[in-house]
Amino acid sequence: MYKCWGVFVLYYFVSFVATQPETELPSPRNVTFSWTDEFCWELSWSLPENVDSQRCNYHINMSRIGQKNIIKTKKGTRLEDCVPLMGGVHFFIQTQCNRTRMSQTVVHTIPAPTELVKNFKCFLYSTKAMNCSWLLANQVPEDFQLYHGPRLENMTKVSECSEYLYNDNQRTGCHLRGDFDKRIFFQVNGTLNGSSVRNTFEVNPNVNVQPLPLELKITEEGRKLNISWISPDIKHPHCWKYIINYTRCKTAESKLLEDKTWIMVNYDPYCQYRVRIKPIFSHSCGMGEGDWTEEEIYGKDGNRDWNLHVAAIFISVMAVIVAIVVCFCIRKHRDKILPKVPKPTNLIRNMLNNNNEMSINENLYIPAQEEVDCKITLVQDPLPQQPES
């Protein structure tokens, strides 16, 4: 009986609690947005006095057009950040206390500022040099200025561009010098229609690296050509890969090299070599690549000594012709040059067999007598002179 009574009480308690409406958490209120310096801002809110804010967490979802959402959880009622807000942003804020369900969402919108520039981009071409460029929007303030500074906890190292780049007397770029190992914030500001307008940007120098073209050096080492270059002075040399294209006697070849600033190729002195190289920034270090170098030319095609080559061919042809003529002459006059000589074996066999009466003189080779023309002239000796009496 007591067991049944306990089950009944438990069932009643669960049913009563489950049917009670949950107390709805109050949503954040008095949401405000303000700039703390040239690049950073602050979002703050408050709760009703009867809510213990120390036991509550706040979930903030920051939505930007064309960007990934940023979700953060804060213990206090303030959010500080330096994320650029170009294009506008929507803040979705909710309260959660004692791990209960969340409150209704409060939306706070920051409208997109007036656009002063378009296509703002920067590229790092040296470890201490970077160029930034942009396109001007339709409305250009007369007091157009660019400020920049590294992303630090306290954004105090902010300075104006000291080397503007101009196009048609308009500022369309900036040349920066310094150490660029951290993210950099940029602010373009000016006055339009009596109101101050600012555009902020954040740039990671390591994701847009574009070094200056490399300088190639080609040297001959025995039967090899040594093609070498100097690694860009951005980051560590192991961050770079190289694509090398070269032609040898108009035959194209391509190679991908890592952690090397030289390559040895077979050398043909009778070929012309045309070499180009392109540096690529490794994904483990960032993103970017350089331009192709100008084509470096080494040697000449067909630089053999063709005079000797032609002379050798001519001599060979003439030797063949002379040999043919000599063979023809020998064949035509072989009876005179190489007369027939009877074989001694046949002569001895005929002598022993005595088959025919013959004269040895008939079978022996008797060379023809050469006719010698002799002309005899009689010369009369002079008479001795008589002594005078």
C-alpha cells in the first residue's frame, strides 16, 4: 500500500512541475555601439535589475555580408573587437542563465558606411616593403587620408601613409615600409557632406605575397649548366617553391623545385638555352607567387663550325669520286698494268706429262723488248795542228 502511495505522489509531483510554465529569460536591452579608436569598436548591453548578470552568459552572433559568421560567448555585458565592419553587420544577442534555455534574440544592426574606395588590396613584395592600392568610389572627399597600424592589444601605433601613389592627381595607392609580421589595419577616412566617413580594412600580409622578379645566373661547369638564383627575402627560404621552364635546342622542359635555388642541366654547346623561373609561396607559410622572370638566353643554336663540317663532307665525296675513277682506270688498263703471268704449276705439269710438243719458250713469260731509238752521230776529231816552222 505504501509503495503504491509513493508512486502516486511521484506521478503527481512530476505532472505538476511539468505543467508549470517556465519563466522566460529577459532579453538584453540598451544595446549600444561605439568606436574606441581608429580601428576598434565596442558593443555593450544591459539586463533588468532583478537578473543576476553574474550567473548569465551572453551569446553573440556577428553576421557580415560576404563573410563567415563570428560567434562568441561572453560573461560580461560588453564585446570589444577590431573586426572591420565594411558592408554592414548584424549582431544577434541572446541571454542564457544557469544553463536554461536562451532568451529571445535581440538584433542590433550597424549599417554599411559610405564607400570611399573599392577593391582595396595590398601585396608584400619584400620583408620590409608593401604596396597597397584601391579604386576611388564615386564620391571622393577632399581630405582623403589613409591610416595604418599593426593589430596589437592597444592600437596606439597608428600612422598616416607617408608615400602615396597617385593617378591623375588622385591618391590611389600607398607604399609602406616596416616590419609586416602581423596583421595590419587600414582606415580610409574623409568628410562628405559635412559628415566624417571611415572605411576600415584588415590585411594579412602573408596571404598576398608577390616578390620582385628573381635574377637568374647561368654558368657553364664542364658538361653541365648551373642555373642559380637568390631566394626572395620574405619569410624563410623553405617557404618557397620554384617553377623553372627552359628550352634546349627549341625543346621545352619544365621542373618544380623545392628548397633549392639552383639546378644543373646537361649542356650542349651547339644548342641555345632560354630560361625563365617563377617563385611560388608555399601554402604552409601563406599564399602568393611572383611574376615570371625575363627570359635569360645562353648560347646559340647551330653554332657549330660549319666550314669544317662542309670541308669534311667535300673531302669525303671527292675521295669516293677519286676511288671510283682509279678503279675504272685500273679495270680498263689492267692488261698493261697487271699482265697475265702463267701459273708455275701448269708449266711443270705440262713438262712432266710431255703431252704436247712445245717449246718452253712458248709458255714462259718473255717480257716484250722495249724498242730503244738510238741515234748515232759521227763526230770528226779535229786534226792536230802543225807546228809552225
